[in-house]
Amino acid sequence: MSAPNKSYDPVEVEALKPERIDAARDDALAAFAAAESLDALREAKIAHTGDRSPLALANREIGALPPHAKADAGRRVGQARGAVGKALAARQAELEAERDERVLVEEAVDVTLPYGRRPAGARHPLTTLSERVEDIFVAMGYEVAEGPEAEADWFNFDALNIGPDHPTRTTHDTFFIADGGDPGREGRTPGDEAGLVLRTHTSPVQIRTMLTRRPPLYVICPGRVYRTDELDATHTPVFNQVELLAVDEGLTMADLKGTLDHMVQELFGSGLTTRLRPNYFPFTEPSAEMDMVCFRCRGASVGDPDHPCRTCSSEGWIELGGCGVVNPRVLVACGIDPDRYSGFAFGFGLERLLMFRHNIVDMRDMIEGDVRFTRPFGMEI
């Protein structure tokens, strides 16, 4: 076995000659300095610091040297590689800074310029509110029913127990399309449809439902209605109404109260309750006005002048609509046995609901078609 070659001279290894190491270092520094872009610098980095670069090949030759020669060769190669790495990092920092400055100039966005001419769309809030109410009752098992807006006066008045001398049967309240003769004559039936009106409520849809179907009935009737009101901040001759009707065996005011409580909590939040105040409507008996606890102050503003509530005027309650147990005369007019079946009904205007729900002070904003009104409500589906 031969002894180690301790007389081996590292200068005889071509890659480890001092002039070769210095030349490789200088070539790398010159290549980095000449790189005008990060891509060019990346190519120079691979050529001068990669696995096949002169300094990397020289570093591999150190392992073949005898122990006493490795230290000097390693020092010279390490110094050269350190200088190359330091120059590479400095040049990369310079090019990245130049790139960032160039991007700020070339890709600058002028935020004062007008945005796209095609603005984002928006659905009318009355539409989305109506659909939300429908979804609440459909989830409870109700069906959505619709009917004509030009309605026979029998469906709009007679079948709902509205007598011939009722104020709503005059031109002061109703739009008449065709004269149906004397509304007070005896024996008027659904066939007497010569009198046509623009429906004043969606209750005729309930009548048509009871005439064409047998109980149990659970329907919700949304739609547009008409009354001869002057257009102002709180009235409009055309508005939207939602009514519900339930006819089944054993229904009472307690069922109505529970239904209304559920609707209010789904629309305005949990913990809200309702109250019923006695009232009179021809088509329900007993009848009531339904109020809900103010969803903003929840009654806390009552008697507190330091914290008034604009929504309920510090009364603690908000009037929502009329309701009651379906009058037996209405059931009889639709061919339903009032001794077996009972029902309840409820109705409210969507415009009024939207006004106090979103603090809208002028109802005319809802119908003028100004996109600045609808756009904040967005595209709720």
C-alpha cells in the first residue's frame, strides 16, 4: 500500500491556479455589472455561480489535495466565491429597486379618472323585499297566489262583505274601469262581472283561491294595487301589498298571532313581538291592527327624551297592518262551510315596510326610477 503523496503541489491543478481563480472572479463581477435586467442577471448567476461555473469546478478540486495544501486553496476559492456572492446580491438589489420604480411609473393608476361607463346593476328594493317575505311564508308551507289587477267589483267588494254604501266603493277611493250597475241589488253573483275596477287590495286573489280550491288553504298574495290617492311623501296611487290567507279546521287568533310573530322575527331579528289592537274590517271578525316592537330601540326610547327614536317616534311600537279571523260571510260567499272551517288573514303595504326599515322619508323616491335610489341596495338575489 503506497503512502499519501505529501509532495503534491496544488499549483499544478489548473483550476486552482491563483490567476485562474482571480480571472473567474473578475469575469463574474463584470457579468453582474453588465446585466441590465433581472432576467440577464439570472443568466449570469447560473453561468458564474452554478454547478458548472469555474469557481464551482475549482472548489471540487480541493478535495483531491493533500491536507497541508487544502487550507490555502480553500481560502483563495472561498474569498473569490464570497466576493462573487456579495456582488451578485448588490446588483440584484439595484435591479429590483429600478424595477419597482419603473412599475410605479409605468403601471400607475389615475384614481381621479371616471370609472367604466357601464355601472353595476341593482334590483329595486321593493322587489327584493317582496321576495324575502314570500320566502318566509313558503318556508312555512304557504303557496304564492296571483290574480288580475283589473278585477270584477264582485271579487273586490261584494265577496269581501263590503256593502254597497261603503266609502271605498266610490271614485274617491277606487279607479273604476267599467260600470257594473247597482251594487246594492239583490242576488249579485260572481257572474255579474260587468263592473270592473283596478283592485284596491290583493284580497280578490284570496276570494279566487277559495272559489277554485278546497280547504285547507295556505296562500300568500303579493301584488300591485291601486287607489285614488294623491302622490306625496307618504301616499301613492299605485303601491304594493302582501296579504296572506289561511283556511283550515280549528284556526284561531292564536294561530294568527304566532304566524305574525314568526314573520316579524324573520324580517327584523329575534326577540321581537307583536300586539293586536281591536279594529274593524268588513272581511274579518274579530279584526285587529297589528303592531310590532320597534326593531331599532326595542321600546327603550319610550319616556326617554335624551334618546329619541326616529323609527317609532319614541312610541315603542310600529303599526304594520290589519289582520283578523276571516268573516263567516266571506267563507259562505266562496262556498266554504263556516261551521267546519275557520281562517285568518293579514295584509300590509310593502312601501310602508320599506320606509321605516331603511329610514326612507319620501315615498316618491321609490317610483321615480332614479338609479341613485336603487343602486345602494345592490343585486340581492
